[in-house]
Amino acid sequence: MVNVQTYGSGLWHTWFDRDLSVAGRVIVRSRDGSFLHRLVKVKRPLLRIPTLAIHLDRKVNTDGFKPNLETHLIPLLAAKPEDMPLELMEEKSTASSSRPAHHPLLMQVLSDELSCGSNDIVSVELNVCDTQDSCLGGGNDEFILSGRLDNLASSFCALRALIDSCKSSSDLSSEPAIRMVALFDNEEVGSGSAQGAGAPTMFEAMRRITGCLAHTKAGEGANERAIHQSFLVSADMAHGVHPNFIDKHEEHHRPEMKKGLVIKHNANQRYATSGITAFLFKEVGKIHSLPTQEFVVRNDMGCGSTIGPILASGVGIRTVDCGIAQLSMHSIREICAKDDIDIAYKHFKAFYQSFSSIDGKLQVD
């Protein structure tokens, strides 16, 4: 058995009876005494969390599946210690008296992947993951079936849009602004990390950029003015209306797949969208014939949040929260429409190319 720790608010029951493996990064000691950071992914099924047979849990279908995350969510690696290779058993018995941090068999699997000795692996940071590849599905191959659509889908669309919006010199010849994309980690657990949106990384980068461009005395306050004129698109995923649970959405705000990006509103500032920022983002879509939808949570339900309010409140930057409609959010296997990936990419690209012009036409009294 391999002990694991849950991260964020996962739909943990979906991890049972799946072919699982591990991916992440390790620190390897080189022959010359230096240390190398390496990425690793074991592609074959390595772990599994079996469900309890119905014969031993007769009420599971009536009372619900309620696994204890400490005792029931432990992946199975091997049947018993005797099934470990002999050399690992010998290595374990001759090791120091201190208890090893990780299962010797797991370390051997990692060392095989990295073509190094298991003793050369000095630190690991691994995530359990599904081994099933992403694919298209549905009768018309209209759905993307994949893990981690939340939020790799938005990240992909934003990065691809930035690259393609800057392909030719004409794209930037009359651009008065800086186009950028920022990708953060740990959004699912509050963003309070060095690599999360709660860190000053993005705004420090903006300050350094404006500092490079403003060399004279006129550059005093340039960063503050730049932030005041900037616009942030906080692109997370959005909850599409579930056909079997329509009542979970406010009746006039039920985003559908294949209907464009969803603009999110919340009076309690769980989303950073305002009337002005929503208008500007919708206007980009309108000019380029790209559909948008709008979402508000029901008053009798809680509302999630995004990095939008964190970044918006950090320095006062105008922000809109939006996302691609999806189902099964936080499941090991999520679903969205492939058309919405294309629409999101086009909307983000159009934003990069035309926002400055649209923003210049808006007068606020």
C-alpha cells in the first residue's frame, strides 16, 4: 500500500477502480555529486484503489458511497511484501535503521524510468494520476474526455492565443499595450504559495516590464498607470448545466456546452467581474461573432471562487471571470465540448488583438 494525501476538493469516489500511476518530479544525485531536477511519469498502470464488493456493503446503493479518505483511499501497489524483487528485500534489510520515506518497490519503478539507481533518488514530489489517455467521445465525437480539463483547457487556449496573436509584426505594430499570459499553481487550495496567484510574481513581472520601457523621469508612476489601464481575464472553467440535475443552476443562468465562454458574476465578490469588465469582454466576442453566456450561482447554494478576486484586489486591476462550460468538474475524468475549446481560443486571441481599441472607445464619467 502507498499512502497518499488528498489535494483540494476532489470527487474522490471517481478514483476508485481506475488504472492509476504516478507523475511528478524527482531530485537525482549525479555521479559528480551534483543534483538534477527531473520530470517523471510512469505510463503503465501502477496503482489501484479497489472498491468494496457489493456483497460486503449491501447498503452502498441506498445510503451512498462514503469512503473514509484516510483509510479507504490508499492505493494498492503490490499484493504483499514478499512480492518485491529479492534485491529490494535485501536492500531494505541492509539499509540504515531509519525508516525509508517511500516504498522500495515504488522507488525501484521510478529509478527504472529514470535509468538511475534507486539510492540516487534523494527527493520526490509525485501525484497520483489516471493512465487513460484523453480522447474525443460522443456520437459525433463532439466531447473531450480527459482528466484535469480544469484548468489545463483554459491554460492551453490562453497560451496558444498569445502565441498566435503575435505571429506577425503587423499584429504588434500598433499595439500600445503588453500582451501576456500568467499561469499559476495551487488555485484549488487558495493560491497561497510561492507559485500561486497569491504571490507577487505577476505584478513584479509587470513592474519590471514597465521599468524597462520607462527610462526617463516621465516614467515615475508608470507601473501604477499601466495597472490602471490594464485588463485581466481570469479564465477558469465553468459549471455547465447537467441534463440530469438542471435544478442545481439558477433557472435563467444555465450555461450549456458548445455555446461559448461563460462570464461569471457574484455580488459577494467570489468572482471579480463587474458590469464594465463584462461589457468589454462581451464586446470583444460580439465584434468577432463569438457567443458568450453568463452565470450566477443560486442564492441557496455556495459559490466557488477563482484567482480573479485575488489578483483584482491585490493591486486594483480590472478583471473579468470567465470559463469554458464543462461537466464532472473535479472528477478524475471530466468532459467539455471540443467546439468550446476553439471558441475560447478565438475569444482570447481576439482579446489580445482588439481589446486596446475597444477599451479606448469606452468613456467612464
